Amino acid sequence: MENDKPKFIYVICQHGAEKTLREEVLANHAGLKLAFSRPGFVTFKAEEASLGDNFALKSTLARTWGWSLGKAIGDSADALAKQIVESSRFSTSVHVHVWERDPTLPGKNGFEPGVSPLATEVARMLAEANEHLAGSSTKQFNRVAGVDDCIFDVVMVEPNEWWYGYHIASHAAGRWPGGVPIIDTKVETFSRAYFKLKEALLWSGITIQSGDVCAEIGSAPGGACQLLLEMGATVIGIDPAEMEDEILKHEQFTHVRKRSSEVRKKDFSQVKWLVSDMSVTPTYTLDAIEEIVSHDRVSVTGVIMTMKLTDWKLVSEVPALMKRARDLGFKFVRSRQLAFNRREFCMVAVRDRFALRKSKRVKKVAPRPKKKSKVEDKPRESE
Ligand SMILES: C[S@@+](CC[C@H](N)C(=O)[O-])C[C@H]1O[C@@H](n2cnc3c(N)ncnc32)[C@H](O)[C@@H]1O
């Protein structure tokens, strides 16, 4: 059964983050009440009449969210797909995102978030069902949507229970299937920090240009430095631990084998982007960043921080941490538990939003009569 005016929202989060996500969302939104919860998938009832399509959920842990239209339950994938394509929203939507909720913590037993082969297969079934549907528009499945596009979501919560609904892609992560950027996770990296940094850049709009000077504190073994070097940056890695040989040999790389507090602050004078990924508390990280950026010879444009959640309770301190970053003179400050994060979240602080890449506004096209729907086996990487 499809609701005319959706009253429930579904929120996608990391497997295991749902308890803290519930507390965070309920603390930020008095008009929401807890409804249903599974690992990585939480729903809330919206009691405020004023919550419209453009309602923005305030949450660091929410990976993506949308308005629920209902759930399909059945014994076979065919039966579930049939129920979903009957939704009037489905027939008019241009973008359809299909994904499974995370089965475990990212990075555990080889699991990485993203559209699974099963979700691709289900997208193919929906595309096929769409071919036989009279009056339905042409569709793109699991492609990066444009800014402010309305996206039809299918969340495979259980093998026989698929929730469906929609959301407006009002921010970068809302444009990606399941809030996960399309990243090739088969590439060889020195650590998962490669994917974390890649996602942080895509989400925040920070663009590293060839020749930019970047410093990373907490740089060993070197996944994030690997990405920065691939982008043509000149990189200073600060860490008392050993870096990978291949990184050490790179002519654009310098290793400062020290703790951040032991580095002379004027050594950061050429640094444009500062990355921090230390295995320490968020307060320690911000203390270290403060010491560096408040030195009068230092003028970094922005900082990308991985904040370790040594305790889930630290999520309640996010607003205070963000205020601290703003007080350091950064006007654009955002936090998000990235899809590729583990028990941690990302905080970016940029001097000015003009330093950020603008999201491409994709020219709106009216739904066209049906052509073959696009399902790609190997999605292209997010821009
Ligand atoms: C999660 S690992 C970093 C992974 C790394 N970013 C990469 O790309 O592979 C955390 C690192 O923080 C380093 N670390 C902890 N405290 C530090 C400090 N005070 N200064 C510099 N590095 C520190 C540790 O030695 C460890 O190598």
C-alpha cells in the first residue's frame, strides 16, 4: 500500500550505529518519533505537519534518508519487483537507486559499502519490469543523480522485504546510490584511508590541484598519501610510525617521523590542505589542529579530520567540535560519518566555501517516453 503523504522517513547508517543515530536524530528533531529499526536501517514517524520534501535531516551518522512510500514483502524477487513498479512514483521517476543495507562494519571480512551484485541484479529486474509498464518514463538505475533531482529509492532491508520511497538530492551524498560514492574499491591501496579520503573529497567539494602542498598528520602506512600523490600534490606525512617504501621513495613525498606536537609549526607554512587521521580522541585532534592553524606563519585553506569514535557518546559532542573549528576562522564546517569510515566520522573545515568545487547542476529534462532503461554492471566513478 502506498501512502499519499508519506509520514515515515527511513535513515541509512553504518551497521552498528543505529542506537546512537536514533539518539542523535531524536535530539535534533522534536517532530520525529522512533518507528522501526534494523542494523543500518532506522525509520521515524514524522509528527510535524510542516515537514515537506525539502526537510533536511540534521545528523552526522545518517548516510542518506528518504520519505517512505511503503515496503514490498513476498516470496520471490519477481513478486517484490512487481509490487514496487506499481508505485506511481516509480513510473514518473527518472533516477532509481537500489541497494542493500550494510551486512557488517565497512572493512570487515572484505566488505566495502556500495551497490552489491545482488542490488545490481534487482535493478536489472526493475528495469525489465519497467519495459513492460505502460506510461512509465525512461529511467537510469544506480547512476549519480543531479543536484535537486528526485530519486526513487529501493532499500533491500531483508531478502524478502524491500522498502521503497524517494528523496531529493539536495547535497552531494544524496546523489549517490545509498549515500555511497561510486568508487572502485578493487584498486590496490596501502590502507583503507585511500577510500576514506576519496569519499571525503567528493562529499565536501574539496579539490586537490596538482602542485598543492598537503600535510597529513597520522600518515602511516600511507593510503591517504597515496591518493594525494596520485592527484599530483606535494605531500608531507607526519607520523612516528613507518610509511610504506613506495610512498617514501616518491619524489613529491617527505616523511617527518615525529608526533604532530614535535613538528615546528613554521614547517606548515606552505601547506594548503591539512589532513588528520590520528588514532587519538577528537579533542586531541582539534588541539593539534588548533596549534598548527593558529600559528602566524600558517595559512591553510582547509582541514580534513578523521575523528575516532572511541566511544559512541562522542557523537553528542559534534556540535561543540564544529563550533571550535568555526572559532578557528573556518566558515564552512561539516561533519559526516562517511560510508568508508569505520568507528569514526569525518569533519571538514574550510576557510571559505569559495575554495570548494561547485556541484554540477544537471540540466533538468522532463521524463521522456520509454527507451531502454540504463543499468550498468560497472558503474562509473562519482565525479
Ligand atoms: C589510522 S592510522 C593512519 C592511517 C593513514 N592515514 C593512512 O593513510 O594509511 C593512525 C596513525 O596515527 C598515528 N598517530 C597517533 N598519534 C599521533 C600523533 N600525535 N602524531 C602523529 N601521528 C600520530 C599512528 O602512529 C598511526 O600510524
